[in-house]
Amino acid sequence: MTTSRTADEMAQDMAIVEKNIAHAGRPITIVWVVLMLATCVSWYFGDGHGATKLAAVLVIITGFVKVYLIMEHFMELRTAPPQLRFAFTAWCVVIPTILCGIYLVRS
Amino acid sequence: MTVRDFEPSSAAASPEQMVPSQSYEDLSPAQKDAQSMNRIGQLACAFWGPGMIVFFGIGAIWLSGYWPPEKLPGASAVEVLEWYQAHNTRLKVGLVFMTIAYSVMCWYGVVMAVQTRRKEGAFPVWTYVQLVCMACGTAQIVIMGAVWYAAAFRAGGCSDKNPCDLAPGSMEYIAYAANVQMMHDLGWMILLGTWMPFTFWNWALAAAILLDKSSTPVFPRWSGYLSILAGCSYICGQGDLFFFEGAFGWNGIFALYWNFGIFGFWVLTFAWLSYKNVQRGYVHTQDVVAK
Amino acid sequence: MTQMQQDPLAGLFGDPFQGTARGEAIRIATEKERKPLKGRIPGEAGIWIFIIGDLIAFSIIFLVIVSARMDEPEVFEASRHSLHIEFGALNTLLLLVGSLLVVRAIRAMRTGSGGAPLLFGLTWLCGLIFVVNKGIEYSMLINDGHSIDENLFYGYYFIGTALHLFHLVIGMIGMFVAYRISKRAVHTNREMQLAEVFGAYWHLVDLLWVILFPLLYLMRV
């Protein structure tokens, strides 16, 4: 199944992986801290603070922002083929839109 | 014993060098003759993949109206009885088509098993698991057909000795309806609730694909993952045990549409891949032979 | 079958490029199939088909939960308050920690800097605590008299979290396999790929919970 590749393509792959490795340290930890903070924010809103509708929408959106961060940084979609990246980013936009739509229209 | 007599490639030597690049058209007449029986068999089996979907469509959607279910899981016994009586003959004919659709799964399941058999030696575990689970699953849903036959039969008529001019609302009438409803429920439970043989069948196929170490895979690796996904999806059918309404009840988007949708997609994908394999001329070979 | 394999897992997803040195692991990890697209598919293409399918299935669950909530807002709101939110929050924490550890572990495998087995082991431990925590939460709810057929909220709650739990248990098996792989001094292309596949799967488990948790525990009506 493996196809032969030019030295140029190999070098591109190397560059991608080296970029990943170079970014191995702080950014991932920062992303993780942001995820934890987002969890606290959504817990705060879910626990009865803020206007009900706004809080519910914020909870949904915070959840999907977290999902986007997980996909981009943890699942390494940042360096994935653009088509794959686009599909998952689109999912992160479409589903919360529908969820908020159902919630706002029917409440 | 060797079964590598009629390899598609004239220059093929070791299994590592075998390449599935030869098409059926490139074979010599002698090779074509030797393969024709097996080739026709495999094509017939692969054909029944889409074939069973067509039969299911005729029987379940068009004629009998089981799919999507008109009576909800929460319907009363009398409602179910009246539904069975309203279009009794049409429903019975539809059930026959449905049961045919289920039983041709035996054909369809064999084609993947024989094709992945090529990678296994004298003791083809994954092939056997596929075949056994497929056969169990088929037997199970064919029995589902019989259970609904019984419901349709009992709802449809009465004999002279056992007249059914029961007064609606009487205890006897409700008991009669409850019998029909019980068989109706039983059919759904067998169809959706006992997903295990199907799941194990798909997982065994996935194992046969993903555990293949050779450089000439029978099916592409992504189809192995698709198979795992399909196997996992049938688990949603378990919801029909717990829900009278909602997405996991037997009329729900999960237990019914997702389940059947992904099964149909899986069937069509593997029917197509199996057909492609036959067209590549890889019919009569075996990679690992018994010594 | 030319190569001898001592470890039963060594042959799993075997490949023609056996036995490369640890320093070579980085180079080998990049030698994926070259697609016409730019960029690199993490793990292999198949797992992304699985992930997309799984996301579609869970998207339906999300939509169903929200629209059922709008049908009976009072029932859902009352049932939501009877859940034990701190257990759900702890589970979020466990999964996020696990995800961070998995990312670290896979990078450690790539660079050959060591520590990957420990990180995979800790992730597995996070999964185990998740299971125990879930078990306690379930038993508390059952002791409180709740059950799957009490109302639609509890139906979706139990079946949604149970499906997620099933995913997690599979992920724990994956972490064990990744642990076994990372213990070896050398890993092949396919083994590295397999570790990445299970890593991506673990993140999937994480992100499903990241949505399920707010929809079940936090969303108000």
C-alpha cells in the first residue's frame, strides 16, 4: 500500500512532525488549562447563574469550543489534511447551531 | 496440499510478491475455466447484498408497513390487533418477502467469509466466527418472520370450532388482542433487541481485515473500521427493551433508522468490495496453505 | 512468516519494516502513505471513518436530548437537579487529564524520550477511576429510586452515559495495548500507527463526554 515518495515530500512530512514535536511543551498545557477553565465557566452557568436562556446557550457553545480545542490540538487535526480538518470544524459549528436553534425556537 | 494452482499472475512466486493487479480479463482460457464456477458463486453471493435490501424494501416498507412501524411500542393490545386486521393479506405477503430478505443473508455472508479465508491457514478462526455468527443471526431473524406470521395468522381469522365473534371490550377479546400483541412485541425484540450475533459477525470480519499482516489485503483497512462501527451501532437496538417512546424505542431514530441505515450501508459497501475482488481475479487463490 | 516474534502483540498489525531503532522511530512515524492532500492523517484513515460515524451517532443523541428536553421542560429540569453534578465534573476532569497524558505519551514515543509507558499507564488509571466513579454515581441514583424507565430524561441519561462508558472501556483496552507497544525499545511503523489510533480514539471518548456532560447536567430550561 505504501507508495514511493520524493525526497521533497519526505522533507515536508518531517517538517510537520518536527513542528508537532517543537510545540510539544507549553501550548498543549495551555490548551489544557483553557479546557479546565471552560469547564468551570460552564459549570458556573449551569449552576443557576445568569439569565436562563443565555446560560443554556453559553453552556452549549462552551462545550463545542472545548471540543474544537480537543480536535485541533489533541487529535492533531491542526496538521491534518484540510478536508478532514474542515469536516470536523464544520461539525463543531453545525451541531451547536442546530442545538441552540432547537432550544431557542422551542423554549 | 496446495491450492495455488490457478494464480492470476503468471509470474507469481512467494505470497509477498503476489499482487492483486490482474483483472479477470487477463486470465488464460484455462484459468478462466478453472475459476468460473467459484467466480459465479461469489458473484451470486455478492449480488444478494443489494438483493436483500430490495426484498426488504418490498416486504417491510411497501407491503406490510412494519418499517417504519405504524403502531408505537406504547400502543394498546387492541390497537395492535386492529392494525394486523386492517391489511391482513397484504401484510402476510409482505412478511414473506421480508423473510426471504433475511434468509438470503446466508448467501451474502458467505462471500466475505470465503474471501477473507484466503489469508488464513488450516484453521481459519475468523472465517468460522463470521460464518457461525452470520448463521445464528439469520436463523434468529427468520424466526422473527415466523413470530409475525403467527401474529398475522391469529389476527386474520378464526375457525368454525373457535369462532372469534368476540364482543369488543370483553375480557376474551382483550386476551385475544394481548396474544397478538405479545407476538408482535416478540418479533421486534428478536429483530432489534438481540443484536449480538450481528455485532460479533461484523467484528470478526473487522478482525480478519485489520489483523492481516500481508501487503496484499483482501479488503482495504478502512472497511475494517467501518465494520467495527457497524457492529457497535447495532447495540443501539438494545433500547427497545427499555423504552416505550423516544429515540431508543423500536420506532425511534436510533433503534430503527440508525441501526438499519448503517447495516444497509455496510452491506452495500461490502457487496461492492467483494464484487471488486472477484473482478480483480482473486477468486481461486490461497495465501497461506496447509503444509 | 519469516520473522520470529517473542511478544504476541509484536505481530499485531505487523508490517514489512520490522525492527527499527528508537532514533529511527521519528522518521518511520512520518512514512505514511502519501495522499494527494497536504498534511498528515493522525493514525490511519480508517479510524477517522469510525470517528466520523461515531460522531454522527452521538450527534443524533445530542439532538434527541435537547428536543426531548423542550417537550417536557419541567420533568427534565427536575430530573437534572437530582443528578450528582460533582461526579460528572470529576469525570470531565479525569478525561481531560487522560487526554493530556495521551498527547504527551504519543509525543514521547515519537521523540523516543521515554516515559510513554508511564503516561499510558496513568491514562489507563484515569479510565479506571472514571469507571469506579460512574459506578458509584449509578448506584447512588438507583438508591435514590431512579431508573432507566422513570422518565425520558433518565432513559437518555442512562443509555447515553452507558454507551459512553462502553466507549471508555474499549478505550482502556486500547490504552493497555498502547502501553504494551510503548514498553518496547523499538516500535514499527504499524505499531506507532496503532498507538496513534488509540490516542485519537481516547480523545473521541473525551470529547463525547465534554458535550454529554453539559447537555445532561448543566443545561437549564
